[in-house]
Amino acid sequence: MASKKVLGLTAATAALVLGLTACGSEGGEEGGGEASGDAFTFGILYPQTGSLAFLGPPQITAAEYAISEINAAGGILGTEVPEIVQGDEAGDAAQANEAANSLVGDGVNAVIGAAASGMTQATYDTITGAGVVQCSGSNTAPDLTNIEDNGLYFRTAPSDLLSGPVMARKIVEDGHQSVAIVARADDYGSGYAGGLQDELEALGAEVVLSETYDPEATTFNSIVTGVNNEEPDAIALISFEEGAQVISQLLESGAEGDQLYITDGLNNPELGDSVNSEEPEIVTGITGVAPGADNAAFNEALTEFNSELEAFQFGPQVFDCVTTIALAAEAAGSTDPADYAAEMTNVSSPEGTECSTFSECRDLLAEGEEIDYQGQSGNIDFDENGDPTSATFQVFHFGEDGYETLGFEEYSVNE
């Protein structure tokens, strides 16, 4: 298993190579960050286009909002943070990696994203291999826990090993005892399905079918037939945008909305239009589980920052990535990832003094105190692999009046 503990010699060497490479441009920004006093530049790799483009607006808005809060407090190490450098992951591995190379070439000190777990799988070696810290607010694939990242990859969104049990509990709580699981044939789908099935069976429910599908498929007849043959009480669908077509075919074949449970990849208030534009209410009864934050005040602040924002999914987690990185740089007294990466875990440690804003936490650090940053998404408490050890989940639902939140569930790895 790959270790992601303290930044090691390999990462430090990579950061040095990046810095020396960037020095070829006289007077320009130097890659990977320099000593205190240099501007800390963030890059962001997020879906401007592609199947997850609906996740783009809350991610870029949250990152920009976090930077505005940091600058209002005086910047990182007393220097204003410049405008964030953007890259489009586009739901395509080759394009995502090209964008990652561009961000690294621009000499960013940290990269926020990618949004999709698969796009991070395609880009982390480019980013962390260059000695740059990467933090995603929406990666959930369990396989990302043990990547070879030299201690430079972090995420504030929970692994699907936490998400799956929350969905399983909701399904059983609703009275279902036989469940069919349908999942994308990728890291996201297989990881989520495994955690979901384990918890369902631990709760006494029977998993009558567990099937994966090609997300590039244009029809899902065989999957739908397989589900119908088993006649389950409930159907769990682990998918992205293509899941709208799976839902459409399931409903057309006789499934009821209140049998369907979906994941964060379909947490879109406009899902009904995607499933059936002529009859969007067809999704009534569907319930879903997604990483969230029981933090209405943050959503209100984000709306004030961007009045056109309509979705908030993963916004708090992205905000926390930016703020945690900024605090780690403050703790290290350096913008260089080789210096501040090890502080990422320290500034979120439960052994420190609790604080909830950049300015409050920075002032405590200046006074020589250890801190425990309390994120907008909840407690972060990174483990040695850069994963959060607890998380909050939103239970969303499509009711008679449309999209709604039924509540929030807390889940910890210690449960």
C-alpha cells in the first residue's frame, strides 16, 4: 500500500526540480512556491464542460469566495492572493491532464480539484509528481486513499466507503429488504457499490443484484432487464449524468420513483428535465445521498457572493480545501509545498484550538498556538492518507413540490 504520510525526499526533490525549471524565466513566478512574501497562486481543475459541468459553478464560486475572504484578512503571509488560474477537466482524461500540465507550467502553488475521481486519477501524477499540493473537494473514490502522491494529495470530501453505509441505512430505514445495485464500471462506481453492499448485508438486507455498466453506453436494456428479473424492493443507482437515461428506462419498465436511490453524481435539482423533459415530475419519489454540509449560513454567503448560483454541492468542501491550504502555508511560514504540505494535517488536528475562519485561525497561529480548523463542511481531521475521518451527508429527495433536503446525517470512520 502506498504511503501518503509526511512529505518525503521524493516530493522535496520534485519540488526543487520544478523550482529550478521555472527559474528560467527571469523575474517570473517560480513554480511550486517560494519563501514567504511571494504571492500564493491557486489553480483549479474543475468541469467547465462535460457530464459533470453542473458541478462547476459551485466549485469555482466557492474557491473564489475563499480567496476573497483570505484577501480581506490580508492575504497569505501578508501578500494578496492573485486571481485563481482555471483549467477544464471536461470529463476527459487526456484533456484533464493537459489542463493539469498547464496549471503546473503556470507555477501554481496548489491545485484545487479535480472534481471527478477519475479525472484526479488521470492528473495526480502530473500535479503531485511536480511537487505541487492537490486538494479536491469532491473526490470520493476509495482507490484514491493509497495513490503514490508523496504526501501531496488531500480531499475534504469523504470516501465512498463512508457514503455507501449512509445510503444503506436510509434504504433499510425506509423498509426495503431486497436491493439491486447498479453502478458505473469505474473507480467511483465499484468503490461505492462495495461499501453499499457490505453495509446492506450487515443490516440484514439482501443484495439480489450487483451489476456495472459502461458509462459510454447508449442503451441500458440488459441492466434494466436484469433488475426487473430480480424484482427488488429498492434500486440503488451509482452514476453520473448518464444515470438519467438509466432512470428513464427503469421507470418506463415499471419501477416506481420511491424504489430508486441515487448518489451525488445525480444530485441536480433539474434531474427531472434530464430524465423526461416533457414530464419532469416523473422523478417524484426518488431519494439520494450526497456529501453535504448542514450550513445554511454558508450557502447564503455564497449566494451573496454570486447571486446567479443555483447549486451548492461540494461548495463547502472546496472552500475548505482553499482555506486549509492557506492556513498550512501560514503555519509553515512558506508558500512552498515542500514546506507547507506537512502542515495540512496539523492545522486540522483535533488537538489544536478550534477556529472557523482564516483570519481567526491565522491569528492563533501567529500567537504560537496549534489550531483545529473547523471547516464550512464540518470537521476535517485529515488522516495520514489525506482523507477526512468524518463527514456530513445530505439526504435529498424529489417530492411533490420538487427538489428538497430531508435532512443531514453524520458519519465517522470510528462508527
